[in-house]
Amino acid sequence: MSLPPEMGGMTITMGDVNMYNFSAGVQQPIFMGGKIFNGYRAARAVADMDVAGLESQSNRTAADVAGAYYGVLKAEQFKQTIANARERMDAHLRVIEAMFEQGLISRNDLLKTRVASSEIDLLIIQSENAVNAANLGLNFLLGFPQDTIVALEQDSSTGGVSMPPLKNDIVSALSEHPDIRSMRSGVDAAGAGVKIALGSFSPDIVGIFNFSYIRPNRQIEPEFYDSWNATIAASWSLLSWGDRVYKLRSAKAGKRQAEEAFDMIQSATEMTIRNQYNRLKEIVQTLEVSSVKLEQTREGYRVASAEFRAGLATNTDVLDADSELIQAQSEYISAVADLQVAKVKYRAAIGNSFRE
């Protein structure tokens, strides 16, 4: 500070140009009405929901892939069945043409046989299209290029089929199914939300500690020194009760909604399990009937062919027997594939993981 000449013209140094102050502070919530703890509970419940949701989606994807896999196998086996029918029909048509040239059968029988042969040609086209469509669906689910040809391992096992314990599976699913766990976590998150809303009605209490290391003035305080202070502060908003009341009502409504959704998913899960169980039971019975029918139609075709060669059966009898054999083989192939798909869908319905 410089004084004017009439005051002596002196220059007085009041302090240093630079002063130093190093400070650090810590705040610790002491009481927040449970908002921090319940916020953690809500976040943890949401994380559990996401984990269960991922597992549920993984199971559904695995079930879809398994269904597409057996769909390809069914289409390929049907294609092979029609190829075998093509060989039988070619052999029979050669016999019929030879008999027609010798005057042993009528032209009508020859035309019937050629029509039946054309019908098999149509089935061949349909079977090839079915294989292509099934492969496209499988590639789509696997994320492969659409022109990829996947060599599948044949899996047409049907032995040892036993019905699962329905009651035990329902009890287990209602406890451990990923969808059930997800909705249960949703209820927990909603309950934590209600407690957070309740906590907003209480004051917030915070502990504050500050530490400083300073040297403010060389002449008065030439050395660094430290200082500290501690404070307990409380804050409470008195003019936002309406906002808090309606947030609490909203949180309670959200909890009721989550509880209703939880009850609905339990009922839906049990219904799905029972439907898949009944479907599996139906397919098992269908497979048994299809197996017997296939054996009978094979024997019927063999007998009709033998009797035709012996002159005891007509050409129409052979064509009908061959048509029935193709139908029985198709039904059996479908039943075998449907059984595998039904087992996979039942496993998905009860919430079993497909990761192992």
C-alpha cells in the first residue's frame, strides 16, 4: 500500500502475493430415512431380474433352436421316405408297363399307375422345399448365412420315454423358474421403492468433517499450520409434502401391480406346464399308434405286392397299399420329431436350463 506525499509517501507491504490453502472434506450420511439402503435393495433386485430374464430368454432360444433342429431332421427323413417310395413306384411301374404290353392289364391300370408316379414326383418337390425351408429357419436362429448347409447328427430315439412327475415339476417351477424369479425380484424392487418413498418424509442427517493446511500470511503466520472442523447437519423439506405423498401412492400402486403380475405369471407358468405335459402325453400315445400303423402298412404293402404277383390282387390294391405306407411313414416321422420337440418344450416350460 502506497501513501500519498502529504502522508509521508511510504510504501507498506501488507502481505505476500501468494497465500496457500490445502483443504479436504468428507461427508458421511448418518440417517437418510432408509433411502440409501433401500435404493441398494431395489438396484440389486433389478439386477436379479435382468439375470433371470437373460436365463429365461436363453432357454426360449435354446428351445426354438431345438425345434428347428428336429424340424430339419423331420424334413430330411420325409425326403428319404419319398425317395424310397420313388424306387418302389419305379419298379412297380416297369412291371405294369410290361404287363400292359403283354395285354395282361387294362390301359386304365397303366394310367392309374402313372398318375400315382406323378403324385410321388410332386411329393419329392414338396419334400425338397420343406428341407430348404427348415434349413433356412435353423440358419436364421443360429445366426448363420442363409445358404449355409448344416450337417445334423441324426437323433430319432424314441425308446425309454417316461412321463415326467408333473406335480413335482410344478412345485419346482413355481419356485425356481426364471420368469418366476424375475417377477419375484420385481416385487422386491417395488417394495424397496415404497420404503424409499416413506424415507422421504424423514429428515436427512449428514456428518461433515473438513481439514485445512494453510499459510495465509508470511509476516503474521510465517509457517504452514493445520485446522479442522466437524459438523452434523440436518435438512428437512417442509414445503413438498404433496409431492412426497403422491410419490408414495405411486410406489404403493407399483408394488400392487408387481404383485398382481407375479400372481399372473405363476398361474401362466402352471398352465403352460400342464399344457406341455398334456401335449407330451398325446405325442407319446400318437407315436405308439403310429408305430403299430407303420408296421401294419408295411405288412399290407408286402402282402398286396405278393398277391399282385400271384394274380390274387389288383393294381389298385398295390397303389392303395403304397399310398397308405407313405402316409404311415410320414405320420411316424412326424411323431418321432414331435416327441423330441415336445420334450424340449416341456423342459423349457418347467424352467430347466439348456446350458449344460
